[in-house]
Amino acid sequence: MELKEALKLAVSSLWSNKMRSMLTLLGIVIGVASVIAVVTLVNGANAFILTKFSSYGANVFTISKMPAIITSADAYVQFEKRKNILLPDYRYILENCKQCTGMGAQQAGIGKVVHGLESVTDSQIRGYTWQMPALQNLNIVQGRDFTDSDEEHAAHVCIVGTDIVDHLLPGVDPIGQELRVDGVMYTIIGVSEKQGSTFGASQDNWVGVPLTTFQKSYGTSKSVTIYVKAATSGPPLEAAADEVRVLMRSRRHDAPDAPQSFELDTNNTLVGFASTLTKSFGLVAGAIALISLIVGGIVIMNIMLVSVTERTREIGIRKALGARPKDILMQFLIEAGTMALIGGVFGVIGGVGVAEIVTLAIGFPSSIAVWSVLMGLIMATATGLFFGVYPARQAARLDPIVALRSEL
């Protein structure tokens, strides 16, 4: 039997039982859609993580009281017991680090921003040393950046995200306008470039003020995060990190044989950990999706066995006219594979659609990978062929005489 003829027979058989075929394909569609949706969302998350952490540059590392990513409550309690990193610690590193080409510090909290009768709640209030916006690659699109004079004199000036401008100052030149942040008045000197939203949370609802000014309002006892820039990544970065580690241990009186009482994280460390986390999530979700594919394959096998029973006389006639067992085997295998492939196509469309809906609904990043589409189609077809082997063999083994008598 020619492949073209077998395909025609397979499509004809599926079309003649449309409702049954649709219900049969449902398991494959769900399985493939799950795989595609998971892979698309995981790829998007990985791309976001890489962009987010790498935005500081490959030659920037951080010193903080606690790690950026904490995986358990016990670990959080343990890290919380550490001494805070304070502004004098930052200044000590700034004065003594020879391998560092740039350095900044920041603190952050949540507050209310008011202009006139309008207000924005749950805004992130950031305390920056004057170098920090540049270290975080925050592009100032209007006005100016902080200066060392702003920090030295604890000036009441601020840089804002675009959400603040859109909600409080629509249609107004924001430069020179005054804002009240948790009851304290600031003058806008700059507006940052729009960053968009991530995981449903806006990245533009923030106000940045000089760190010295921030600490006058919120206190000096909270821990700061120090950002350090080396000449380049590689050996210069490692040399700068080693020097900062020695300075911090000395400053905090860490014993030589004791673990360090702070965290020093590079972008590669954070990106690697986060990528491992998303891959683990992808593997678990992929295993669940694989179960759907197996269920879909079992449904295909069941329906194909029913089809063999219903078409026993047809099989007998074909064998009486000269069809060989392998022709019958090929016919039913192609039917099973075609059914699964069609389900795979609809599954791919559904999976991409689900990922896009999630992105639009909550802002979770997504990125369609061509290899995942091909993988979904191959997995669907392979599932159909695997579970179609047994029904096809049953059809190929039918005795033509017995088959012809079945409906007499």
C-alpha cells in the first residue's frame, strides 16, 4: 500500500467519525498543550532572569546581609540573625578597595506618594548613593541623575519611574514638580526610562532619593545592599570580589575558620541558581504533561481497538483482494499517527495560546521556542504510533475467512 493511499484512508476514517475522533484527540491535545505552555513560560522566565540580573553587567557583584534567593524558612531565620550591613561599612569598602572601579549602596521600602489631591500607594521608595542609578543601568530620559553633592547634603530631590508621572503628573512636565513621599517633600530632578511589568508587577512604580536623605526619614539601622563594579568580568572580577570579601570579614570581625557573615553574589551565581530552579519546575510540570500524553495514547489505543472490531469485515475484504498483513498494519498505524499528529497541532496552538493568556493576565514572561513546537509534534506522533501498534497488529493478524463471516 502506498503511503499516499494510506493517508487518504486514515483521514477518511477519522472524518467519518468526527465526534469520536475529537474526543479521542482530547488527551493528546491537553498533553501537548501542557508541554508547550510549560516550555514557553520557562523559556520566558529564563530570558527575564538573564536580562534582569545581567542588566547590572557581568562585572558587577553585590554584598548583602541575606542572599537574593532563600529557599527555606529555616535559612531565612538563620540569615536574619546576621548583623546588618550599614552605611559606614559601605564607606569603608569604598575607601579601601583598590580593585573596585565603581561602588554604590541602596536601601528600599514601600511608601505612599502624593501630588496635590492624587496619590499612589505601594510605591517602592529607594535610597540610592549617587552612583547607584548608573550601576543599575537606569537610563534617565528626562532631567538629570544624582550627584555626590545631593548625597553629601542629603538633598530633598528624587528620580521617579514612569508610573509616578503617568498617575500623578499626566500631561505636565515633571521636572521641578514637588512630591510628598510618606509626608516628606521632594523635588523631581529626573525621570527613568520605562521598564514595563514583570509577573504582573510594575517595575516603574518607584521613587529614588539620595540614601542619606532616605535614612533621615526611615532610620540608619536597616541593612543596605552594596553594589561593586570591577574593571571587567573574569580574573579582575574575582580579584575585586576576593578583596571585598577580605575587607568585609575584617570589618565584621569574622573569625578565620568561621563562615562569612554576609553574602557576596555575582550575576553568574544568581543566573545559574535561578535557571536551575526554573528547569526543575519545568521538569516537574513536563512530567505531569507526559502523564496526559500517556492517557491520550491509551485512549487512542482503546478507540483503535474498537475501530478494528467495527471494521473486521472491511479488513477481511481487503485481505481477500490481496492486501498483505503489513498493508493492514501500515494502514492502522498511519491512522493512529495521523490522529495523534492532528492532536499535536491543536495542542501546540492551545499551548501557545495558554502561555500568551498567562502573560497578558499576570505579566509572566513567555518566549516561544521552535524546538519545543517540533518536540510537541514529534511526541504526539510517537505516542500515537506507540499505542497504535497493538491494535494494528490485531488487525493484521485477522484471518480473512473469519473476518468475512463476522457480519454475515
